Amino acid sequence: MEPVTLRQKIPALVAFWVIQALTYFLIPMKFAFEPTLVSYTRIDQAIPFVLWTIVVYATFYAQVSLMFLLAESRKALREIFAVYFWGGCLLSAFYFLMPTVHDYPVPVQGCCGVLEWIFLKIRHIDVAANQFPSGHTLLSLIGPFYMLASGRKMKGWLFLIWGLAITASTLTVKQHNAYDAVAGISFAWVFGYVFGRYFSKPAVQPVVSK
């Protein structure tokens, strides 16, 4: 196993976040088609707004970053980058070709505490577009599913539980609809499983004739 240093992990992590930021904020400037306006479903209306879960929602960035920083080898780092890169490409394709926007009312109007301030800041940065599928859901779960499929059970389950908590928070802070989350889970499972199984296959040894 080829060791990997923090100096090698940081550029991969920064490159991923830069790519994500560029695509996330540039795509809404030029959609392929007119965005579809989405609204709450009955399921979403039944889910209460829970302000403190904005903290869980914000841990998304730490969760994904730790996936890179905890890579055990150069091979693992390359695999993790590939998993998240292609997951990001899938999101970008949906956001460009099937754009959606929402006009959900902001549940918090005034800033009277730390949680309210965090919530309003995130709502200001996280634009009201790119709804389907949920990027927070897909990217917080694709890594754990990849880990589970490739045999990293303990770490995979821990990150999966964390990712599911982030997924739930997208609903309780009213940032996504239920079907955004379901789509994110589905795509994360398919992509994570496929990548995990592919990367865990033993390399084919060349046949040496005697």
C-alpha cells in the first residue's frame, strides 16, 4: 500500500471543492432550459422546521472533507476523488439540463441568535436553485456507500449514519423536498456501490508463459 501524506491530500480536496463551487454557482447563470418552479409536497408540509438542525446541515462540508483527509493510501485518495468528481458531474448534468428553483418562504425572518444567523447566512449563500437531486444528500452518502461496497465497513457505517443525518437536516431546515432527498440517496447508492465494487476488484495478473 503506497502511503499518502497530508500534503498530497490537501490539493485533491481543494480541487474538488473548487470544481464544485464553480459549477454550482456558474450553472444557474446559464441553464439549458427554463427552470421548473417546485413547491412543498404534503410530505414536506408534514415535516416540521427544526432550527437547530442547521448545524447538522452545515457539517456536510466537514463530512466530505474528512473522506479525503482520512484516505489510507494514494490509491484510496485517487478512488475517493474519482467517486466525488463523477458524483459532482452527475449533479451538474441535472442542474444544467433539468434546472429547478423554489420560492420557499424563509422560516426565520429576524436574526436574534447564533442559530438564526447561521441559518440566514447559509440560505443567502445556498442559492434557491439546483434542487433535484439534493447535492447535500448525494455527496454525503456516495462516499459511505463506496466504502461499504469496497469493504471498509466500520468507517463506511459511521459516515453513512452521519450522511443520513445530513439528509434528514435538508428536510427539517426546508432546503429540499422529500423527492430531492430520495433521488440523492438513490443516485448515491448506485454510484457508490458501482465505484466501490469496481475499485475493490483485484488487479488481473498477467499470465507468464514458461
